[in-house]
Amino acid sequence: MCALRASLVDPDGTENQELVRRKGIMCAEVCDATCRVLSEQTQVDEEAIRVQLEWCRQVCLESAQVFDRQPGAEDSAAACRDCAKACGAFLDTLR
């Protein structure tokens, strides 16, 4: 959803549009990296998982706030909040 939102923004647009584009790309990349860490078949240090989940949660919340200011990006903001909640719930199981 974040990558889609980023792709809809004019790369030569306003400063706010550039922020939406950068946050969308970053969110998509961080979520992808988090999924890869969680799906690794090898032993992954639990602390590394915690750090990755917290990073993903934070980036998703920041992206949702940016998307809230972008008309038509309500679904993207909601998806980011859902992802942040899922990361938080997973973190709770590790504590």
C-alpha cells in the first residue's frame, strides 16, 4: 500500500508530496525487510527481532501521520496503523 501511495505522487511535486513519496518508499522497504527477518529459516537473535519490529512500528506510525495530511491517502494511513499495531502485538509476545 505504501509503495502504491508513493508511486501516485508526482516526483517533481511540492515539498509535501516529496515527503509522502519518501515516507511511502521507506515504509515499504522497512516492512519488506521486517517480513524477511521474521521469515528467515536461520536462527535470528531475539534482540535483533525486537529492534526490527520497533523500527517497523515507528516508521509505519510516521508514515501514517504523513499520509493523514495527503488527500485520498486514508487507506494507506490505515494500513500503516494496522501494520504498526501488528508489530506492537508481536513485540508484546517477546517481552
